[in-house]
Amino acid sequence: MLVLDVICELLLDQRVFNGVGNYLRAEILHRAGVAPFESSRDVLDAALEAERLGRVDAQLDQFA
């Protein structure tokens, strides 16, 4: 199951991302500050939470 893979393996899965090789995988994870062997589920959950919090922050900024 894709969401149970570690993120570094998921990025190399051609069914998910076409054309991402080792170099790009390493660069993407480094720039995002994500550990290569982090669970893809944990990364997805963190990204969704950050997006949700960003929306809340944007809504709060309207009242500042």
C-alpha cells in the first residue's frame, strides 16, 4: 500500500511520480526538510495539518 511506504521509496515509485530519480528525490526531501525514511503517511498528515493551519492563519489575518 502506497501510504505505508517510506517517503524516499514512494518518490521513486513510477506509478506515483514519473521521472523522479535519486538526485531529484534527495534534493526534494532536503529542501522540504523531510527525513528520507519518514513514513509517507506521516509526511502527508503533516502537510495536511500545515495547510489547514495556513488557512486558519490567513483567516485570522483578515481580522488583524
